[in-house]
Amino acid sequence: MNNLLLRSILFLSLLSAKSKFTVTGVVQNAAGEGVKKVELSIFDMEGEEVKSTKSKGGGEFKFKKIEPGEYSLYGSHKKQGTGEIEFSIVDTHVEVELIIQLESEKEQDYQEELTESPVDEFPEEPTKESVLLPQQRTQPTKAQLKFEDTFFEYESNLKALKSEIDSLKSVVKGYEKKQTMPNLDRKILDLITIPAFQHRIELQNGTVVSGDILEESDSTLILQTQIGKLVLKKEMVVRM
């Protein structure tokens, strides 16, 4: 009976020993040197202290009989500063390396990280690709002379023509009153003849001119009209 009890106690002791592990490691400063006499404490995830110890020469430390779980190791030294690291124990022993620093060194490291990877507070907007529109073909405007421009010239004596027309008016009035027809000048008789022109020319402004073409060049036309010779610029002629 006693032997059975002893065996049971031994078995439970061995089982309990296998379910606990050792945490070893080293404490170093920012220069990579081992630091001794660092106050070390292991905390579980609920913030409860599990075990504590001090680092020895070279910064080495050891915690025995730590159960599997999630932990954090916190170290503190009066001159070298503080440090913290998280670790896990599953089914084997664990080695941990803890780095301790002064607060001024931590702030300096933080500033260097910001300098190395600056945050762009105002990111540049992506440039929009310009869209090239097809070039539009401009329609050529048809060259036309202004209506105000002079495009014909008279080569007849208008003053003499006016006097002859006035004479015709008096003849017509006398004929209407059954007066004796006076002797007519030959020039007046020539004016009374009904003209029979061969050409009818239409201009850009809508004017229609009837007459015979006396002369024609690349730029002008000279017509014989009922009231005399008329010089036209060809660029004003629409149809003839």
C-alpha cells in the first residue's frame, strides 16, 4: 500500500514537472551590452506578477517552473532605463532577449523613425491624363466683297443723258395731249428704240444687269446697257 502511494506521488510530480518550463535570457542596453542587477518581473495577461528576479553578470537571468501561457517580461534599472517584451510558452523552454533604454533614448529612436518614414499629410492627387480631342476642321469662308464696295463704273455722260430724257418726257406729254409731233433730233430717236440685249448678268447683291458684252478680261466686264457703258468686276458676278 505504501509502495503504491509513493509511486502515485512520484508520477504526479513528474507530470507536474513536465507541464512547467524554464524561461532564460539576457538583458542588454541599446549598445548591445549585457546589464546586471536589472529588476525583472514576469506578468500574466491579467497583469498579475508571476515571478521576479535580478539579472546576473553579463545580463543573464533564469525563471523556473513557469506554466504554459502568454506573458510579458518587464525590466528596470536605475541608470540604464526600462524595457518590456511579450513572449509565449507552449510546450518547450523559452529564451528571451530584453532591451532596456532610458526615456530620452526611446524618444530619440521614435524621432528617427519619423524622419526615416515621414507621413505625407497632403498626398498629391493623381494627375489626370489629358484627353486629346480630334482637331476640328474649319470651314473656309467664301470670299465676298462688301455691298458698300464699288463694283461698277459708268462711262457715259449722265448730264447729257438726263437732258435727253427730259426732252423725251416733253414729247410723251405732247403726244398724250394730241399735239403735233415736233421734229426730233436723231439722237433722241436712237434712245427711243427698244433695246434687245443679249446678256442678263446677276450680281452678288441681287442686282440684275442686261446688256451686250463689249469687252471681257480676267477681272472685268464692259457692258453696253440702256443707259450707257457699264464696267463690272468679275468677282461680283454670280451668273451670266
